[in-house]
Amino acid sequence: MRLEEQIKNIADREQIPVVLKQHNLFNKVCEVGVNVGNQFRYYYSFNPEILVGVDLFKGKWGRKIKDLSVYMETIQKDCPKSILEKGISWKIANKYQDNYFDFVYIDANHKYKSIKKDLDAWFPKVKKGGVLAGHDYTARRGYGVIQAVTKFAAKYNCPVYLTTSGTLTQKPWKSWIIVV
Ligand SMILES: C[S@@+](CC[C@H](N)C(=O)[O-])C[C@H]1O[C@@H](n2cnc3c(N)ncnc32)[C@H](O)[C@@H]1O
């Protein structure tokens, strides 16, 4: 089946690597916004050739995490072949060549200005025919994801696909998916 046809029917973000693997598009992968590494470990289990994780890896996160920096070490231990990049996501993008990744998943700062910067920075890093996606396609909590992704897709004239439901654990939060 064509990639786009399969993407249209993806229910939750956990299925994205399953579909991409079938199209040989899960070899060079980057997650932008790793946090404690839940999804990152899941990606690692698919054994990509290169898995990059980008995060500030510092400070408080939400109500529960007092210091995100301690998680970087445990994630690296659990995913020894992965590359963890500590820093501001759109700046880290400059370290990578254009057309490098098969797949980039954006899930860092969800404010409009930040998502826009991440889209501008990471889109060129995905090879033609690869996939750029991200989490939390919502305007709730003041998130600017819908606005930024919609404007970006209009500029490049590319369709935006949405997962048909949220994640397995966070039902309302859909992912957006663009084929580059
Ligand atoms: C929603 S969490 C990521 C969750 C992860 N993708 C998952 O599903 O398991 C967002 C993460 O983005 C990081 N972050 C926020 N703004 C960032 C930025 N400008 N650059 C790098 N990381 C950032 C935060 O430190 C936080 O860990």
C-alpha cells in the first residue's frame, strides 16, 4: 500500500514506526523533545540505524520531575547506540546535514513561535519522501501547534495527516504527519 494511504489510517503515534519500518523509513530517526525517554525507548526497540534524541535535559518538567538532567544518563544507558543532544532544538538541527533523516518527530516546546522554529529548522533535515511529524495537534493549553503546522503546510502545499486518535496513554492528543 502507498505510504500516504497507510498514514491516513494511523490510529495513534505508536503505529508510526510500524508503518515507516514497512517503507524502509525508520533508519535515521530523530525525536525532538525526549523528556524521560518513554517514546525514545520505544523508537529504540525498532533498532534504527541512527536514533537521535534532542532535549534541553535540564530543569523542572511538569509537576513531577524536579531535574530532567538526571534522565539523560539513564536514557543513554538503556539506549547505548543512540545519540542524545542537549540543547535548544532548532539550534541542534544545524548540526545535521539537509536530507539526512528518514523521520523526525517534533514534541518539544508547543508554543506557536517555538513550533514554527522547529518546523523551519527540521523540515530541511528530512529527506524527500521521508516523514516529519509531531505531537499535540491541539490549541488547548495555549498550544500553537495547529496554527504553526497549518501555516507551514499551506506554505509548502503539503497535506497534513492526523492520527485518528491520541496516544494509547493520552487519548485527546493527536499527532500530525507530513510526507516531505
Ligand atoms: C512533551 S515532552 C516530550 C515527551 C516525549 N516526546 C515522549 O513522548 O515521551 C517535551 C520535552 O521537550 C523539551 N523541550 C522543550 N523545549 C525545548 C527546546 N526548545 N529545545 C529542546 N528541548 C525542549 C522539554 O525539556 C521536555 O522534556
